[in-house]
Amino acid sequence: MSELTVPKPRAVPWQKYLEKFFPYLLLLPVIIYYVVFWLRPVITLVIQSFTAMEGGFTLENYYMVLTDSAFGPALRNTAIIVLFSVSIEFLLALGLALLINRKFTGSGIFLFLAMIPMAIPAVAVGAIWITGLTAHGWMNSLLYYLGIISLDEKIYWLAAGQVALLAIIIIIDAWQVIPSVMIILLAGLQNIPAETEEAGYVFGGNYFYVLRKITVPLLRPTITTAIILRLISAIQIWLIIVMLLGFSRMPVLVERIVYYYDEVQNLYISAQMAAGYTIIVSFIVSLASIAFLFFSGAFKSDEAEAKL
Amino acid sequence: MNRRKSRYLSKAGRNTIFYTFIFGLLFVILTPIFFVVSLSFLSTREAYQYPLPLLPELVTDFKLEGGEKGYLVSVYDKFEGEYQTVQDTDDMEKLSVYFRSQLSVYMSPDEIAEQAAIYDETGEPVYFNGRKNLIHNYNTFFRITRDAGSAFFRSIQIALMTIAISLVIGGMAGYSFARYLFRGRNALKFSILFVRMFPGVAIAIPMVIILVNLGFYDQPIGLALVYSVGAIALTIWITASIFIGIPVSIEEAAEVFGATKTRAFIRITLPLALPGLAAAAMYAFLGAWNETIAAIILTQFNPTFSVVVYQSLLGSVGQVNLAAAGGIVMALPAVFFTFLIRRYINQMWGGITF
């Protein structure tokens, strides 16, 4: 008996294999797509950021970015904008949502109109404010019509100092962001059953007690999602700043990428600088994204799946 | 009794405060938009006035009389309440061009010459008016901006390709997540969300080489491939939540009556999922339409519409009425589609439950 007989597997209908692998088959295109058009470019970028101009490994690119004279201001400006956009604008939106949180005559039209700013593309937002903030623009005209300034008291908005310019950018950001965040929070508030809050009042709580102990905790999932998604997009602000002030007057991180990639693309260090800045922005945004996934329960084990 | 009355009054008072507040909010939200829409209809002469007129004039009033070099043409200025001299010439061609470019009034040299002839006969100042062409700025924007028209259609083409790619690939994955339980489901689900949140600019720069190798650099399909990275993830997100809402039992019922699995999917599930698929398609459209930074990096001679508007606005502060018209053209499709999908916006932010 020198020959070993391999036991023949019991014939399984091919459909059964198909059934088992069908979900993966449906996911195959998206996986291939992401490997080719996302993972590969990301890896290329990471490698490029560590590659010297003559080839070979280097940390020089990061060193150049970190010692770039605009890096400090860019990081600081981005941080300030993100801080305001996420905290103060968010609190204002929450306050407004709580004030408005009731059905009133015309609430449908109000929400409809309040949604317009969030629908406007960044380039068009730039068009709105660049025509507004020039000395002859609509902003000064409006202030004149309202009787706040006289005819020869024009305000030169775009010639203001850094702090005032930052404030202007934050206000423009607020104009676009607050109504949209407010609508999202309103939707969340409307999902809270009225009885839970009424119960709080019945047991003697005042408005702020009920708000703190009942409303806000119930709203927490909406709040977390809104804050972190805001965070991710606030880090990437650039277009409105460039459209109003041009490059380099108020550097922010993503503006630096476009600056090196588009504005001074023939500089011999441009590609390296752009890659370095891109990695830094991606790293910060990734941290925010992971925080988002963490809070939304991505890292909790899926019970149904664990049983498999 | 007294107490009830005072409570009633305070309720009315509170209502007044509430509506004042609502109107104040609307004023802040809508004023910038109102001014830009109004500005996009102003003639160049009006747009250079300070303070800016709140609304465009529909008709311009002219006065024509004898001048040193020929005819003195004046325009009625509503703000000052008087006629202001704008031209002194006997060249009707020049007047016609001036009317057109500065006042948005389309009058041929012959039509102006007719009025001049009346003056020559009577020797009295002639008053006449010209109807303003309201869409003059829009016409001019498309005429003088480097290939704005072709960029507009290119952007639409890119957006449609993005919709096609993301609906097919994302829809399949969304169905898989909604209907099947399999190992690695949760991990895959969230890595896709991570891809979506990763900044788009990060892949745009290395994509240049990849697209050049594929022959897709500076081509609409190249940008569609880049935009699909984000759009696919969002499509999976939306379609998964839609498919999960369609009970498997109706598909099974169709199979009981003799339909194949594919047929049941096409005839039963797909029509029910249509609203969600439409929402996903519109999100893909908006993402592709509004994007600027990757388009700057990945195009050279064939820019998208957002790049054209961006470049025409950059440092062209003088042409405020043209800037406004460009911004409005850019915003209109986006605003329109956002209102079509407003039901789904909360869903997008609400939670990420599949």
C-alpha cells in the first residue's frame, strides 16, 4: 500500500460557495478601487515625503516644512480658526437651536431659508464676500443704508490687521456654518420625546437643570458627530482666505499646499514642501477622524459578527 | 384674573421677541445673498457707485443735448436725483459700445442716431430711455472668462461620471453591508468611512503621476476617478441605510412566486431604493461640482467650472458685478440640488448607523 488515497471531498454544490463569498464579491470592486486610487497614492505620497530630491531616504523635507517661516503662522491661524469654528460657533448654534426648538408659524420656510448658506459652494462664498468687503462693496453700502457710517467713512475691511482679519474669516465661517449646524441640532432635538423633558419639569427641575441633565445627554450622539465633522472640515479651510486676501497674507495649512503646488510650482523645493505640508494636514485630520470613529462606536466589537 | 392677564401679555411679548429674533437671524443669513444676487444684475456703472443701489434699475433714463464735441449724453442718477453727463461725442458707434458695456443697455448706433436727429431738428434736449439687459453680466462672464462655457459642461460631465462610478461600485458594497453578515464587516465599514474623511488634497498630488501614466491627466475621467473616492464612501453609507430599510421578506416573496434572485432585486428592491439612490447621486454631484483644490492640481488646460470661477475672481476685485454673476452661476446648481435632497441631510450628519 504505497499509494495514499486522498479522500475525495464531499461534493458541495457550487452555489453554497457562492453564497458564502457573495458579500465579499460585492465588496471586491470597492476594495480594488480603494487600493488603486486611494492606498497607492497615499503610499506614494508618504514615500515622496521621505525622499530627497536626488533620491534616498531623508528627513530633510519635514525639516524644511517645520522651519518654513510660514509654518508657525499657518499652524497658529489654522488652530485659531478651528478653535472658534468648533467651540464658539457650535455653542451659538446650540443656543439658537434650543431657542427655536418649537413648531411656530413659518418654521418650515425659516429652515428652508436658513439652509441656503450651507448649500453655497466655497468659490461662490468667496464671490459673496469679496464683493462685500471691498471699500465700495455691499458691506459698507449696507452700513450706510442702516445709518451706521456716513458716506465718507468707508471701512477698509481687507486692509485690517491680522487679528481683525482672523475675526472676519471666523465671522464668514460662522455665517456659513452656524445655520447648518443649528439645523442638524434641531433635527436631533426634535427626536427627543417631549415626555422625557416634561418629566424633568414635573419633578421640579428648572429649565437649565432639565437642559443639563436630560436634553444635552440625550443629544450627545448628534453633538459628537457634528463637532468632529466640523473639526475635520475646519482644519481644511483655505479657499475663502485665498480669495479674500491672496496667498501668504494669512497662511493656513492647506493654503500652503496650494501655494507650493500651484502658485510657486517652479521653485525647486515646491514638490517637497507640498508633500510635507500634505502629510502634516493628513495626519491632523486622521487623528480627528479616528476620534470620530472612536466616539461613534467603530472600535466596539460587533456582537452579531463576533458570533460567526 | 389680573394674574392671568399679565401672563397673557407676557406670552404676547415673548412671541414678539421670538419673531423679532427669527427675523434678525434671517436678515443676517440672507443679506449677503441678497446683495450678491442684486449685484449680479447691476450694470458696471451702477456697480461702481457708492453706496451700491439696492436693486438694479430696469430702465435707464437718458438726456441728449448739444455738447462741445457733438452730443452730450447724460444718465439719470436716482441716488443724486439728477442727470449726470457720461459722454460727449458725435461717434454713435462709441456711444453704443458705452451703453452696452457700462450701462447694460443694448441700443444700436442707428437707434441712438434717431434720438440725435430729433435733437438736431428741435434744438431742445431729448429725453429717452433704454431697457436694461439684466443678464448682461452673465453673458459677459461667459464671453470674457477663458472657456467658462466649456468648463461648465466639463464640470457637469465630471459630475455625471462620478455619479455613475460611485453608484455602481458603492451601491454594490452598500447592498452587501445591508444584507449580509460576514467576517470583517465592521472593520471594512469603518475603514471606508476613514477613507472618506482623509483630506482629498492628500491623494490629489500623487494622483498626478498615476493619471499621467493612465493617460487621464487633465481629462474629465481623471477627476471623476479622484472624486469617486469620497463619493463611493458616501454612496455606501446612504445605500446601506436604504437597503436595510427594505425588508428581505419582499424579495423572498418574489422568489416564492418564481422570480430569480437577480429579477427580484431588479424588479422589487431597486425601485424601492430609488429615492436613496437619487440622494446618493446628488451628493456625488455636489461633491464633484463644488470641489476646487484637486481640480487645480489635476487639470492644466481643461479646468473645471469651479477652477474657472476661482481664477477669474482671484485678484479681480474691480469687476464686482462679473464676480457676482460667476458666483451665482456656480451656486445655482448646488443650491438647487441641496434642496432636492434636504430630507437626507440630517441622515448624513445624524448618526452612522448602517
